[in-house]
Amino acid sequence: GMMASLVMGMLPTVPVRSLEFLAAVPAMNGNAPVWGQTIFAAMTTDVVVMNFLYVTAFMMALRNVPFFPRMLVVVWGIDICAQLGIAQWVGNAEGLPPKVGYAVAALLDGNMTKVMISMVVWLPYLILSERVNLTYRSRIAR
């Protein structure tokens, strides 16, 4: 049902985010401008850390770990903070061309939108569902 939809919906996040990274961020070497190295470092860190956190939350859900709902909320919060932090970091990069800045902003905005939609759709379910209550909190139904 709903719980399976949530858990199975989390898994495509990892390859989608990875493919977006590969499509949007060109490879940079040590001769790249500072702004290019900044974008590459920020986006690489983001994709690695967030993929790890989403896979961890997915595994917690599969194993019925009681902290899964809280972990997912924490992951969403970290994701939002990461997007804001990257925007700040990249925005302050020396010599950032405006067109590149707009492209990075669009990518970060897309990431934030996906997280916000997930939160709007799934947070009420995680808080109010008796199924989540029984599965992850081991509480009896009311």
C-alpha cells in the first residue's frame, strides 16, 4: 500500500540525482577556474552525501528500524540545508558567470522542489498513519 509506495519511491532518488549530476556538472581539472572547481566540489559532495543518506533511510525502512520516519525527516532537512548552502557557496565563488549561476540556481531549485513535494505528500502520512505507527513505533492501534 502506501508504505510500499513511499519506500519504493525513495529508491529512484539515487540514480535520478546521480544522472542529474552527471548531466549538469562538467568534469573539472586543477586548471579550471575557481568557480568551476567550487561547483564541482559542492555538487559532488552533495550527490555523494545525499545518495548515502537516502539509501540509509531506504535500508532503515526495509528493516523496520523504529527511527526510519525521523531519519527521513532529518534527511529531507539536510537536503534542504545542503541546497541552500551550495547556493551560498557557489554564489560567492570568484568570477562566476551569470549564465552559469542561473543554471546552478535552476538545478538547486529543482532539487528543493522535489524535496518539498516529497515532504508535503509523505510527512502527513508519516505522522498520522496507524500503519507507520505500528510498523516503526511498535505501538498498538487505537
